[in-house]
Amino acid sequence: MNASPATTARFLRVTGVVQGVGFRPFVYRLATHHSLGGWVRNVAGTVEIHIEGDVEELEAFQAELRTEAPPIARIDALELASALACGANDFRIVESADAEGIRPVTPDLAMCAECEAELFDPNDRRYRHPFITCTNCGPRYTIVRSLPYDRERTSMALFRKCAVCDAEYQSPDDRRYHAETVACPDCGPQVWLVRADGLALSHEDGAIREAAAQLKMGLIVAIRGIGGFHLACDATNDQAVRRLRERKQRDAKPLAVMVRTIGQAGALGTISLQEALLLCSPERPVVLIERADESPIAPSVSPGLDRTGVMISYTPLHHLLLEDVGRPLVMTSGNLSEEPIAIDNEEALLRLKGIADLFLLHDREILSRVDDSVARVVDGKPVLLRRARGYAPLTLRLPVSSPRTLIAVGPHLKNTFTLVSHNAAHVSPHIGDLDSVESLDHFRATLDRYEDLFRITPEVAVHDLHPGYLSTRLAEEMELEGIIAVQHHHAHVAAVAAEHGITSPVVGLAFDGTGFGDDGNVWGAETLVADLNGYKRAAHLRYVPLPGGDLAAREPWRVALGYLSLDTGAGDAFALAFRGIDEGLRANAERQIERRLIAPLASSMGRLFDAASAVLGLRQRASYEGQAAMELEALAGSQPAEPLAMELCDTNGVIVIDPVPLLAALGEQRQKGVDVGLLAARFHESIVHMAGAVAVKVADAASIDTVALGGGSFQNARLLSGIRRYLEARGLNVLVPRQLGPNDGAISFGQAAVASSLLARGD
Ligand code: ZN
Ligand code: ZN
Ligand code: FE
């Protein structure tokens, strides 16, 4: 048929998060609504649309393409060209075309409200179907084998759609129209419950009901989820939680709790509007909320802390379990201590044998391992503490496009990597600490997936300056055309600047536990003047010897001893730090300091928190990194306090901050009986004022008006908020981590930003 004279035709290309989010069905409905003909298809990471018809309808279509798009879609760019009308009088979704290009993959999304309604509707054919999904929700990244996103290239390929599901898939009016994950009890994946010895106990709905009953009895159940296994137990049962800790060899590190509704989350603590929005978002991170006094959660879930990590169930399977159990569940990653989470049924039965009593399995393969994300709200805005499910693998943008493809391998702890092509930075989900064979395998497997999905073969490797890190060795072993080392705290500052698109010099405060300094010492309380190409160290904490080296990160009394060696006159004030410590141990540590043997010098904010905790008599030994700091933050709460003094001195143009007077004052006041919470608050205020004053001074001297805050210490809300306010009150523009967290999870992105900039400059 020939096009009528009134027919106009246009070609549109839409870039952004447009695949796996119901974008094509949306386009179909919109075009049909406006009586337009043509087609829509996925091409690599973009969506191409050909439309033709009445010009007014066409204009309306274009406008609504932006305003009416599905909530989880994100349009970054819309290219428009006129086209030749081909007489199409209907609109079709056509087969995906495969081509090169930027290829965004959608993160896994929490079950939507419509699916939830069906899940609990006894009259719905998907009543209690644990794999209910639609075009707006369900797994994506974890089930995608390759792109473009179509069922045959996902782990749903094994499940042949039944006639009813297929009819829904084909029907433009159905909300599962072209939903690649569509399934039902007749054709979808199955669940079953087995004992630790592999014996199957029950199947399908019976398995979920039995798992729930056993959880209520206090047993530990390993549950196969979306990005891996969880270990679950009744969060209100202290004994069950303790048993889980013992078996998992996880001493005191807080555990996440899952509830089914926002109302149930509200029973556990005080929730602000922003926290509620974050809890209910399609990303569904674990959110740290302030624990209510009457919280039913067992104290062993987050000992010594004032917050509970809560998430709302995001898969239908979790919803069913929680509904049946009727109380909050601990949902912690299915692994031993710091290893990666298990994803396969066989693997879980093997690795979690000694931990779980029962295993709730399913047969939808998990192709990418991804942990739960963790976030908290500071000053009304989310701060990511771990970026994984729901966020990865969304692509971030670099302010300077790289002329070569890159792999930035990240740091040693809380590792992520970043794969770069041009200005697209593909930051991996949280991988974890790179100190086991399993975590290295996890790193390599995830990198393989990323190289596949994004079709990037890296030409240059970027790594931390630390020669001993396994990540550094990984980068060297890749034997690429080029290799670039980036200092840890430079990477922290670059990450924050780059995510805000800033390339001009900033004052960077990089506060964390440890990073290799360019003088060979341990850095971690650094004020830098930096841009993406380089940095100058403008201020730092006075160096303290850390007797025992790495051991000092777990034994705050050692850090206190190190500080005492700088001013031996402060002995009385430091007394609480060493109460009950074995004399021999202490003498040995003193020898290490004297002889400068296994006593590296450190300027570290994390260690300063440890020392403060020790001199206040709170903690001499920690069972996880950051424990002392988290407890101090909890003790300080939000009570107001005056700062105590620290000394500043100028050494060859570098400001050195001496915290010994502060530690001595804390110790003295504590021994005089001053409330420990007030002292914790004073400690925080002292750091805020000291860091703020130094930053202002450095900014003035360098004529810079922007300050970037990065590093794991800024996971501390009082510090982050306090320093930001201090600087803003003095007219400075403050950059805070948003898309990535403050901690080492952002290092690979910072490394990528620095390397891109250096390569673009021709270095
Ligand atoms: Zn849905
Ligand atoms: Zn079906
Ligand atoms: Fe760091």
C-alpha cells in the first residue's frame, strides 16, 4: 500500500537504560495509541524506532516518549532523523538486530506492585508463583548470557513458555507483552527444599511452606535468590542468630534483616521519608535505619551499633517466605566469612554444608554473582556503602574520554573493577576482599562477563600503587599494552570529582583506614590538592608507628601504644587503652616501635578512631575493620559537643596535624568520669573542625573553591555531614559521593578517571 500524502515518517534512536525495562512494549502502546505505523527494535544497547502517520500524532508521540516512559527506563539521548514513509499502517516489535556499540545491561529489579498483587491473589493463575515477573520487574543482569536482551540469551531459555504465557507475551495489551522473563506455575522454574545431605524434602509451594515452618523453629536455611544464596534465620531469635554467626565464622559484623513491607520495617526503627523511598525503590538496597528501643530484632544481629540494616523483600520467593514466617528474617550472604557468595545449587550444598540446616533451591540459573547493595541516608540523601544488586551494571560516565580501552582493577579490600571504553565506565558490582582463591576467581569470572556483555577488550591495565596487592599482580599478569599505577587517595578524590564531572583542581579530603602512600608509608588521612592528572599532598595526620603492622588494624590498643610513643608523657591519659593487656605482648609491641621493626608509619583516620576507642576504654580488639569507628559513631549519636584541640604545624609547606593532645584529653576526661557518649561526640566534632579548618586553609592558599570528600571514613554520617556543613558554611562547594560509595568500592572508578585523563593528555 502506498503512503497517503499526509504521511510523515521519522526515525528515532534512543540511548540510555532502554532494554529489559519494558521500553519496546511501551513504544508499541504509544504508537498504537496515536494510530502510527512502523516498528521498534533493540539494536545493541539502543532502541530504534521507525514511525509514520499524521504529523501531529507524531509530535505527540515524540513528546510522550520522554514523559510517559516506564519509571525504570532512563533516556540519555534521543536522535531524530526524517525517513521515507513505507506505508506501514500497523506497528510492530521486530527482531533484535545485533551490532557493535555501547551495550547497557539493566540491573535486577525488585518485584513490582502489580506482580505482588497477583502473587497474593488466590484467584490469579500465578497465585504464589515464586518466579512471577513482568516487563517492569524481575532479574536481568543475573540471568543475561549475552545481548541483546531476549529470552533465548538468558537463563530463562530452558523454560519453554506455555500457550497461556505465550499468548500474554504476544498480546500488546497485556502487561507481560514481550516480557522476556514471563513464566507461570505450568512452565516456569521450580523450587524445592533439601536437607544438607541432599535429600529432597518437599517441592513447589510445599517447599516454601516447609522452609518457613523450619525457620520459625530456629533453623538456618540457605535460600537461592537472584544474585546468589542467602543464609536466613529468624531475626528475633537470638539463639538462632548466634548459631548462624558461629557457623559462618562471622563474629560481630552486623547482619542484614529482611521484612516484607514498609510497615514491618517501621516496627524495627525510625524511618525518614527518604529512607522509606530508598527501602521501597526498585533497587531495594539494605538501608541502615536507626533502631527502635522496642525493636524485636535480636541484639546479636548488630551488637554495639545503633542501626539495623533492613531491606524489603525484592523477589516473589522472598515475599512468600516472609509472609509465611510472619517475622523478620536475617538475610546474610551465603558464604563462609569473607568469601564470595555461592550461586549454584551444587556449590551451595558443598560450601554451605556446615552452616545451613536446609536448602531452598531453584532451577533458574544465576549467571552473575551479585550481593545485596547497602546504603544509608545522610542529610536526606542516599549514600551507597556497597554498590551491587539493583545498581550494577548501570554505566557511569567519565568526564574525560579515554583514547584506549581500560581495565582498572581496584584496590585490595571491598574490591570492584571498572572496564572503560571511551567515556563509558562499567563499574563491577562489589567483589569483596581479594585475599582468597575464591575471591580472585570471582573477580576473573565477573570480568569475563563484563568483557562479554560490553564487548570491551582492555588495552591498558590500571592498578593501585601498592606493589604487594593481589590486584596489582592481577593487572601485571594481564600483560596488556600499557600499565598505569594510581595512588589510593588520589583515586578516592578523583572518583568523587569524576562522578560530578569535575576536571578542574579540587581540595580532596581522603579519609580511610589504609592506602599505600608515595613515600612508602601508610596513608589514610590525606588532604590533597588534586585534579584527574595528579595531586599534591597538602596535609596529613602526624605519622604514628603501628606495632604489629596489619595486626594493629584489628587491635586498637596497639595504635594507642603507637601514639603514646610520640609523647611518652601522656602515659596516664592513655591508661585505659592497655588495661588488662598482657605485659609481654605490650613489651613486645614497644620493642617493635623502638627498633622500627614491623612498625610501619601511618597517617590514618581509621586508626585514629581506633586509638580514640582504646583510650576511652571502649575497645582494645576489633573483630572487623571499622568496628571501633562504627561504635564510636553510635555512642556519639547526634548529641551536640564542643571540639577539643589538636595541634597543627607546617613542615616544608605540608600541614601536619598532631592528634596526641586530643587523645590525651579524651583519656583524661573519661577517667574523670565524663560520659563516654559525650566524649565520642567531642571526638567527632574535633575531627570535623580540624579537617574543616585545614581544608579551608588549603583551599584559600590554592585559590580553589571546591572540596571533594572520599574514603571509607565518610561512611560515618556524623563526619560526612559535619565536614560538609562546616565547609559549606564557609562558602565552599562540597562534592559528596553519590553514584558510588565513599569507600574503596569507588577506587576502581577513580583509577579509571585518572588513567583516562592521563591517556587523553598523551601520557
Ligand atoms: Zn512486575
Ligand atoms: Zn506459563
Ligand atoms: Fe580507601
